[in-house]
Amino acid sequence: MFDLIMGGDYYMKKTMLRQVMSAPYEIGFDQVPVPEPEPSQVLLQIKRIGICGSDIHVYHGLHPYVTYPLTQGHEVSAKIVGLGKEVDKFTIGQKVTIEPQIYCGECYPCTHGKYNLCESLKVMGFQDVGTASEYFAIDASKVTPLPVHVSYDEGALIEPLAVAVHACRQAGELKGKKVAVLGAGPIGILLCQSLKALGADKVMVTDISDYRLEIAKECGADYVYNTKKLDFSKVFIECFGEDKADIIYDCAGNDITMNQAIQNARKGSLIILVAVFEGMANIDLAKLNDSELDLNTSMMYRHEDYVDAIRILDEGKIKLKPLMSKSYSFLDFEKAYKYIDENKEKTMKVIIEVDSNED
């Protein structure tokens, strides 16, 4: 059995709404029973859900690893309203986020601490049921508490912030480092802020959108350049001098940005690919080899990245509000996607308000 509290009254709501994407461009809602948490689970009242680029690919039918119908939702904030009888480290009413990875725990990556690379990895909202419902039951091990003063809107962006923190971790020691971030989308801007929060000295951000670069500057980028108007190789030297940057991150994921990185990187330095690359790459591996460049990648996150993401947000080192473009109610999920499609250049993060209350 479990305890349930909502609005100060003890009762059980029997049914709830759950989002269902039956096919690309087709979003509806089912009335389904409120789940009863298993002994090791908590019951969450879902508050906010963030929409990311992968969600948009699912909406357009372009994601290669999903089948329909599905329920979305992996960037999420919530309130605990029910506890399984074995759960003792959380309390009713606690503000939380979740880690949406489902991993086997048995393959080589899992048994060596890299469960984000599980051979049979599934992610809620893609290969498994997502959180886009009024309530959601989940194992307590996948729940991470949020500070009480962090808003639910901010809590829904901990997941992409953890992506950025994990990318920082892939570079090792950051103190005093000079870093270039290619691509000023949400992840690029979160990465810029995380790099600064974790000790990087100077961070340059490039993009082909002045609007996005303005947000990057507002969020703490030391230098911003529109490489549609300016030559990358020149501004790279202008920023960092002849010794160039210590690390280059590709957060755009295309031939242009990766080749900018390879052609201009200081010999023996580090390039980290964070973005999902657009198809088969056509890049200069001869130059990569000749310059003895280290090409690394970054994939999702682990629990320690969530912990550090929440810590640096709590320390006031991360600005999330400039990234929040618009909010929609739960029943207007489809309108949110249409808004994104119609405002691609000026949309960063759209938030779904499953429950608009802050309590």
C-alpha cells in the first residue's frame, strides 16, 4: 500500500489524462487509471515537461528509434504525491525531477559505471512510456530531489543541463581552459554556462543566428560570433590568440561545424562532439590525424551529472529563464509543436504545463 496526498486532502484520483502520439503529427489524450506505485516506486504528479529536438523529430516522424503509438516526456519536473511501502528517502510533497534512462545493469558499459551507454538502453518518451500524463509511477532510484526554491519550469530543464554537465566532464579538468562552443542552441548555451560554472576561463560561442547569439551573450558567453557573416578561422584567433583554444565542442553536428573544428584546432588539442550528427559525416580525417587531434563524444548523462547540474543551478551560476521561449497547457501539446515549427529561428525551449500550480 501507499500514502497519497494532494492539496492537503487524502484521497485517490481514479483516472488521469495521458498524452498519446498515435502517428507523426497526431496527438491525442487517453483517460487511463492513475497508476498505483509498486513498493519501490513513487507516484509523481507531473508539473512541467520540456520539449527537445529529439521530441520534435518524433513529432515529424524522423526519429529512427521509436514506434507509434507512444507517450512522450523525458524532460520533467514533478511533485511526489505517493510513496511505495519500501521508499524511505523521499517525502510527500517533495519537488523532484527524474532520470529517464532504462538500462539493463548487466552489459559491459553498465557493469563499468557507464550505464548511459547500455547496450540495450531505452529512454522514457522514446522506447518506453514517457511522463506526459497527469501522474506517473517510477522507481525511486530514478528520482532526484530539487531545491525548494527551484521553480518547476527550471526543474524541467535539469535533464538538458545534465547533458551539458556530462559534456564538460568528458573534457577532464576545466580550470583556466579556453573553450569554443560551435552552435548556440539550448544545449550549446547550457554547455557554455556549465563550462564557466566548472572553471573554464574564456568561452567563445558561434552560430549563424544573431538571436541565439544574443541569448548566449546574456547567459555569460565571453565572445559570440556569427560565422555566416564572419570567417571562423579569423575570429578564432582573435579570441584566443595564436595558441587557440584548448577544447572545441561541436553542438551543431554538421559537416561545416566539425570541419571548422578540425581545420582550426590547435595541434594536439581536443574536439568533443555533443550534437547528434546529421547523417553520414564528410569530414577531413587526414587533417585530424596530421594534427593528432583527440576527437571525443558525449552521450546523455549519469546520476553525478544530475547532481552537479542541480548544484550549479542552486549556486546561481546558470540562467535558465532566457532559454524559455513559451509555455503551453497540457491539452495544447500539439499547438506547442506547431509553434516550434512556425518559429524555428527564435525558439529555444517550449514548456508544457501539465499542472500550472507551483505548490
